[in-house]
Amino acid sequence: MPAPERIPPGGVTAHGDRAGALRLLGEGELTVRGRIPGASNAVLLCTVAYEGEEAACVYKPVTGERPLWDFPDGTLAEREVAAWEVSEALGWGLVPPTVLRDGPHGRGMVQLWIEADPDAGLLALVDGDEPDDGWKAVGFAEVGEGRTALLVHADDDRLRRLAVLDAVINNGDRKGGHLLPSADGALYAIDHGVTFNADAKLRTLLWGWAGEPLPPDAVAALARLADALRPGEPLATRLAELLTATEVDAVRGRVDRLRGAGTHPVPTGEWPAIPWPPV
């Protein structure tokens, strides 16, 4: 399959008409334009068209998922949709509109394409032992020829919210390439297939706030989420369609622990804390 051409996002945007975006993604005609290289699973760039609207999107068919030892086969697409549902329940809109539907290669996840701003730096490698003002330290990284540099991320409220979302969904693979800051100042995050495991799997670049108190907006959002996760509530019912009962219970447990501690989580030491490669 040829490399994807560049497709403008069209009239539907992630931060605009959410209902319209979901309708377009869920009911529109998918046309595959190419395969996005470098991904471990099949990631297809498409256009989707419905009643005069057209947008670019990403389609990940279940048939293109690579089996993982610690996740049931054929479940990554559902986890991507579950991450969007939880992001929406928190009220932060960090995950682009995402649906589960049939496509040219069978059932899969379809997500609105986000055009990232290449000049919005959120990660950096710097010399020295301490980050500059406005940055948070992650750890030291080898940069070649025996040299190390300090890996830092921006002390950014958008990233901080994402760190909370990742703790809730137990994201096992938050890399720098999954961060998509847009030109309008919004931040979106993608690639949420390796999430919602019932075992502790949190692996991320966003450790800069580890152990610090959760900000007030996160405390309020987690309270709303706890209510939405009560059995019989729409979110709980939807997650039960996408995840196992054990995994849904684990989400509730992580939310309760975050609220009880009142702080950002810290690495447990039982699982690699930082993904590799980090970007």
C-alpha cells in the first residue's frame, strides 16, 4: 500500500461539533488513502465522507492488531474507544473523537485525524542536572558517545491533565510521539490500545508531577468520573461493552486510589516506568 498523502482535516474538527464528528466517523464512507509507516499494528490513513462533510481519519482494523502476551487478542480497538469515553467523562477532550465500526478491512477503531503543530515543543533533552523554569524532569537518557542528557517535559496544565487520564486508564505506552498539540492551543493524545489492563502497567514520559498534590480541577474531574462509573450509569454500561468486568472494576479502583491519595502516582518499581523508545 502506498504511503499516505497529506489530507486536510475538512470542516469537522475535534474541538468543534463533537456530535457531528462522531456521526461522520461512525456513518460516513471510509476510503483508505495509505498506511502510516512505523506502527507495530496496522494504522491506515483514510478519508470519511457523509452528507457533504469530509475529514481525514485514522482506521485501525482489528485484523491488523499484533498479538500481545498481556492483553487478550483483538481488543485494542475497544480500548482505544474506552479511552475516549473516559476522557470525555473527565471533561477534558484530550482524545480525538473515536468510534468502533466496520470498515474496508473489517471492524476497527476510527479516529479523527489531528494535524499537529510542529513548533509546539513539549519535550526536550537538556544539559545539566535540573530543569529550567517551566519544565519538569523525567530522567536521564543516553544520547550517544557516552553522553547523557536530562529528559524534560513542559510544566503544562494540558500535559498534567493527560498524566491524570493516563493514571486512570493505566496507559502502558505514553510516548512523546503520541502527543499532538494543535495550532489552536489544544492538546490531543493518541494510541490508547495498551490501556485498561487490570494489573499495574503505567509507563509514561509524564512523571514530572509524581508525588505532587493533584490540582483542584483534577480532583473535581475525578469526583465526576467516580459518579459516572457507578453501576448502571451510562459510562459504566458503555465500558462494560468494551472491557472485561475485572478491567472496569480496576478503573474504579484506580480512581478511588487517586482520590484517596490526592497526589499524582509515582513509579512502583515493579514495571518499567518509561516506555522505549520514549518518542
